[in-house]
Amino acid sequence: MRLRFALGFALLAASALPATGQDYFAGKSIEFLVGSDPAGGYDTYARVLSRHIPKYIPGNPAITVKNQPGAGSARTAGIIARISPKDGTSVGIIFPGVVVGPLLDTKQKWQFDPSEFIYIGSADSGTRVCITFASSKIKTFEDARNNKTIMGASAQGGSTRDYAYMLNHAAGAKFEVVSGYKGSADILLAMERGEIDGLCGLDYSSLKSQRGQWLAEKKINVLIQTAIDAEPDLDRIGVPIVWNYVQREEDRRAVELIVSQQIFGRPFILPPGTNERATNILREAFMKALADKALLAEAEKARIDINPIDGEKVQALVAKLYKLPQSTLDRAQRIIQP
């Protein structure tokens, strides 16, 4: 009798213990919530990763991808912050502009604090570009400094809008920004139809994946690259880097703040307060999946760049950005406005 009681008590106690890493996600599914429209660059990264990461997550959970565009992906960030469960079953894929958004736009009422998100990692760190269609009279950035150039853009907080204004104020461009497009795919179509000259703040990796043939067939002009360091491919074809045109030191510090978001160019996030076990499992699986040969082969076919940064490094960089001096924040806020 005592033996049966002791055994029953031990089994009951064991069932009350938290799940180990081996079985935590067993029988569960994970939702990737993408803050952009289908067929865009962020959607492509999410879907490629969703097909390969399950085998690196103990329990092999099913992954579903759901698009939730709106407000430059701030809608998705708000859902992750306020609604999503804190158990690792809901992952957000957001624009890096949303991570720095509360630093740059203090007038908007943000529904989240990006420094509180848990960062799984970033699938890419890269360069952004301004482009015009071949039929545009604007062929170079010098042309854009001397002539009005109509550039399509999404909502405030999106890189297509913020980077165009940044280049106006800090680098002397004369971009006339037409906002309201749903995403980069719609802006690229508007370029092709001749409604606008081009766009800014487009990730070079997205350009290669969405319109690689335009590059090959020279159907576009790449005006300028914005990055901390120059992209070798763009250097080879003579595309100037933003630092060639930023003269004032206060502008340089502000541009560095804005451009630093490209270091975590494709961030994957978890809700604030997500438990440590789920966080560690997903961070480890994220880095392993992005080194997987099958994923890298698929990424090459999709023409997306894989330059992963682990979650701890992204977390540290975001924390650093949120401790910058107010003078730098103030200037950065001003140069991304009309």
C-alpha cells in the first residue's frame, strides 16, 4: 500500500513539473505573424524559415504563417505585445523601423515598448537602396539632388517613407514623397506603370528577390546605398554610399541611429515576458535553421540574403539604442519628417 501510494505521489509530482526542452513544443503549433503583405521580402523570409525551423525545435511543432499588415508592421508589433501568448507559440516578424519607431516618433501613441520584446534573432543585416525606373529622368543621386523626384512610400514608420525624408534633410535630395502604398510590392508596380519615379529604403535583398531581373536587365537606376558599411556588389557598380553626402556631424549621428536598424534587418520577436525555456529553444533553433544547407539553397533560389544575428546580440543593440542621448534622438526625429 505504501509503495503504491509513494509511486502514485511520484507520478503526480512528475506530471506537475514544467516541460523540459525535449517536449516543450510537442503537440503545439507556432504562428508566424508577418507585419507585411504576402509576396514581400519579410513574408518571403518568414515562409522560407517556417519550412526548415521545425526540425530544429524539439517536438517538431507545426508552423503556420499569417500576414497581418498595417501601420508599417506596428499592427503586428501591437498584437505581439498585448495579445499573443507568452509561451513561444506566437512569433512576430516586423520591420526594424518599428523597433526604433518610439525613439523617432514621440507624437504617436505606441502600444508597445520595443526594448521589452524578446528577440529571437535577425535573419539578415544588410543595405537599403533608393532606386528609380529606367524611364525616369533621375539616373543618379546627383540628379535627385538637383531635380524633383517622385518617390512612392508606405505609412509613417516605414523605411520607404522615413529614408526618403532622411535623405532630403541630411543629404540634399529633392524627393517628393507620395505615401499611402500598402507595401514595397505595390510601390514597385507603380514604378513600372510610370506613376512615380521610384522609392527609397528598399532592402537590397528584397530588390534581388522581388525584382532580380530588373537588376540583370538594367531596368532600374540604383541611386544610393544606405548602410553602416558599403555593400561590395553595389560598390562594384559605382553606387555611392550615404556618408558621401552627409556633411554635418549632428546629421551624421542621427543618420547612424536610423541606419543602425539595418543591422537587425529581419527581426523575429516574442512577446515581452515570454518564458526563458521557450526563448532559449527558439533562439537556438533559429540559428541552426539559418545555417541549414537546404534552407540556404532555397534562400538562394528566392534571392534573399541570409546573414543571421543571434537574439542576444539584437537584444543588446536595441537596449543600447534606447539609451542614446536626447540630442541625437531629437535630430533623428526631425530628419524623417516632411
